[in-house]
Amino acid sequence: MDKADQDMYEEVRKRAENYFKQDYNCAQAVALSNLELLGGQTSGVLQLVAGFGHGMSAGCTCGALVGGVMAISLMLAGPETKGFDSKIMEAAAQLHREFVNEFGTACCRELRKKLSPYKNKKCREITAKTAAITMELILNRKTTSAPVRVQLL
């Protein structure tokens, strides 16, 4: 890993952590920090991702993981992407594997039981780390073409 990549990973971690501290949910923080740094579509992202924080408010899949998959999708999908794109599916599956390997589970409810039932420093750390893992996965798969800008409704 070169110095430029290390700097990008550190910057995405900082941005995600700052968004989390500013009361963005974990999904918003991960998605927005990655999209901003990689020049992706950000319009409408906060609204799109708003319901995914705190395990979709049901305790299911961690919002940071969901935000990462959304950033991967927005950065790797082309204008004609439909259905199951293998590059996106592989990146999403890799993010899930690395997340579970790092934190022990992808379930928000279980993470909160292990760490704390409240939005806290540990959740902020999970958000920042997930943002960096997401960035690495995108950079490793991104083509040389510019990101496709999509208008979210």
C-alpha cells in the first residue's frame, strides 16, 4: 500500500468519524465519506441512507456495513448496471467478510450487546473502520473511467 492510499484511508476514517460525531447515522457517515472522497454522486444519499442506521432501527444488519455496500454500488455501477453485477457482488461480499472478521458479527443488535446498547465511541470506531475497508475495496476494483453520476429520486 502506498502513501497516497494510506492518506485516503485515514481521511475517509476521519470524515466518517466526524459525520458520526455530528449525529449522522453510521450508514450515512460511511456512504457519504467514501462518495465525497472518490468524487461520487452525493445528492440524495443522506435521504436514501437515513433509514439504515442502528440496524435499520430493528437491530439487524449494522448500518455501517449497509452504508459501505451503498458506496460500493454507487462507485462501481455503470449506467447500464442491472441485476447482479459480479464486480459489485464480489466487493459487497468481501466487505461483509472483512466486517465479520473484524467485529465478530454483522448484526447491529449483537454488536451493541457486545459493546454497549448506545451510540458510543465503539460504534464510531466501527463506522470509521468500515469506511476505510469500503474505500480500499472500491479503489481495488474501480476502473479508470470517471464515476457515473446518477440522480437519486
